[in-house]
Amino acid sequence: MESFREMSKEELQAQEVEVNKKYQEFKDLHLSLNMARGKPAPNQIDHANGMLETMTDYHAKDGLDVRNYGVLDGLPEMKEIFSDLLDIPAKNIIVGGNASLNLMFDQMMRLVVFGTAGEKPWGQLEKVKFLCPAPGYDRHFSVTETLGFELITVDMTSEGPDMDQVEKLVAEDESIKGIWCVPKYSNPQGICYSDETVDRLASMKTAAKDFRIFWDNAYGVHPIFEDVKVKNILDACKEAGNDNRAYYFFSTSKITFPGAGVSIIASSDDNIAEIKKVMTAQTIGYDKINQLRHVQFFKNADGVRKHMQILADCLKPKFETVLNTLEKELKGSGLITWENPKGGYFVSVDVLPGCAKRVVELAKEAGVTLTGAGATYPYKNDPKDSNIRLAPSYPTVEELQQAMDLFCVCVKKAGIEKLLEQA
């Protein structure tokens, strides 16, 4: 394909006529498709329906009746599955409810109210800043923005956050208290952190004694094309002598049921003891019936791994549809670049600067809802107005093909408009 950026004004105007015609044809279809969030499709969720079959045994391995009170930090057998799956000692795991985001917010609140390791509570400080690698996860940014922290954007590279930026910032500014990380198949780019990145995060010098890494391994067992090994942050921190630096989060939200999964927070011995001390006042414990359902369904970590292969088979044709359509319709156009993720839930694209909002607007007018432009940056402010997160998981392959065909037309239409504006 000839690059639109090399075309004359007259050639662009001729292309605009053709693209506008195709765009109108899509509008006439009156589509109603949603690709705004990474929701598992019904056929994925259906594979976990066996968990909803009537439980005949309500007792944990140690004889505890899970319908009753007891067990603050999770059933031992549930911890064992997570321990084997993620290579984390069971004693360093606390099992929560269906949303790891809830555990992240709770942990952030504990730091705000109580502080950690004898340091002043963050809520008593004049200013708290938090590093936000971007493009990144909008709900992470929302947590820290809601608590009044100042969000500092850090660029993403092919190996994770730009560590030169990170190391300089944390070494110079004591008010920078932490960083958000999605280390494997990152949201939205699908980047996997290199060993060097993990080691530098674990060992870097920080002005704040209580600097903390919020390590959201949301897609830790979600390969589609290739299972990439990412170094364990808890091990790396221990090796670097910064045992208490990281909080590790994970959930089964995109494994079993988003509305009824199981989540965890894992950390060092000291951090776990600190968390449990406050949790004792907060709750008697999370949903043990749901934990036992998961144990009975999966039986062990291998059961989870086999289940994830089934889900990968569901997702692969959808990701192929997105990537193949981008390749066919836009390769060499000069209007867009994109990532080719090996797993996870998203495909990240970058259109011409100043065009992302226009692409999303055009798609919506023609019946396809995309993630809002800017959502992948702190304060929803993409300085280049170029990044768009595509979420292929929920629509059927047929719906997705329609949506992607329209998306490519919208990219061309917005891009041509911008180039003509600059001509």
C-alpha cells in the first residue's frame, strides 16, 4: 500500500471521496457493537459453568465448614493452587474476593491511613506522587487519582517502563511513593517486562524509604500465541535486599467468572503480617464457598493451566482477526502502528497524532464503541492523542470482523482529514 503521507493533496482528496463512501455504507448498516472493555465472551465464561453445579461437600481439607465463620486469609488449598501457579510461597498469600482491584484499593488505603514499616502514613504527607507507565490501565490510574495523588507519566518501552526515567525520578524525589506495573502482556500493549527491567525495579535506589511497587499480574497465565516467562518480582526484591518493596496482585476474573472470581495479594512476611493486622478489624474473611468451588473445579494448578489453554483457543481467532485486518488494510499506510501481543486481552494501536479522538468518534457514529481515546494515560490525557486500545475478547469473530473493517475505514478517514488539514 502506498503511504498516505506521501500522497499529493489531489491524491488525498480522491482517496477521501472513496473512504467517505465506504464510511457511509457502514453507517447505513446501523451496527451496535461494543469493544470498549476487555470482557470475557459468554463462550469463555461457559467453560467454567461446571463450578456452578451443586456442591455436595462444604468442608475444606482440614474439616472446616466453609459456610460458617473463620479463616481470615483464605483456604489453605486455595493458597496452594495460587502458590504452585505463580511460584509464591503459600504463607505469603492472602486470598480475597472477586476483584483484585478491590485489594489494590484496600492496600493503597492502608498506606494512606496507617503507613508502612514505621514511616508516616501517606495521608499525612503534603504531597504523594505515583508513577504511571503509559499507555497503561485506566483503573489503576483512577485509584491513585481518586486518593489525590499526583500522577506522573513514564514512557513504556518494549521491555517495560523506561527504567532510565524511573530510576532518575525515584532517586531524586522522596514524594514519589510507588509505581503501577502490569508485567506480563501489559494492558494495553501486551508488553512483557524483561529480566533486566524487573531487576532494576527491585534494586533501584529510592529517595522514599517506603516506595512500593503495585505489581498487577492480571494476565500472568493468559498466553495466546506464546507463553513468555517474566521474572518473579518478589524473588527479585528479596535478592536485592528490598524484601518489602512489592505487592503482588492476581485474580481469576478472566479465568472463571469476572463477577465471582478469586483474587490474591502476595508480599513479604513483614508486609503480610502488617496487612493481616488491619484486616482483622476489617473483615472476618472473604467468600470461602467461592474459594472451595474453585478448588473443587480446578483441583490443582495444572487444572488452571489446562483451562487457560481452552480460553486461549477461544481468543486466538479473535486476535488473529484484529491483527490480520490491520495488516491487510493498513500496513504501509503511514497512518497507524500497532503491537503484536503474544497474550493478554488487548491490541494497542497508535494513529497519527491528533487523530485518536476523531477515530473513536467516527466509530461510535457508525455503531462501534471503542475504549475512549486518552483512557490509557493518566488523567485521560494522551499528549499525542494517538493511542487507542482495542478489546477483541467480547464480540463474536463475525462481529469483530465488521468492527475492524469499520475501524480501518475510520483510521483512513481521520488520517486523511489530518493530512489535508496540514497540506
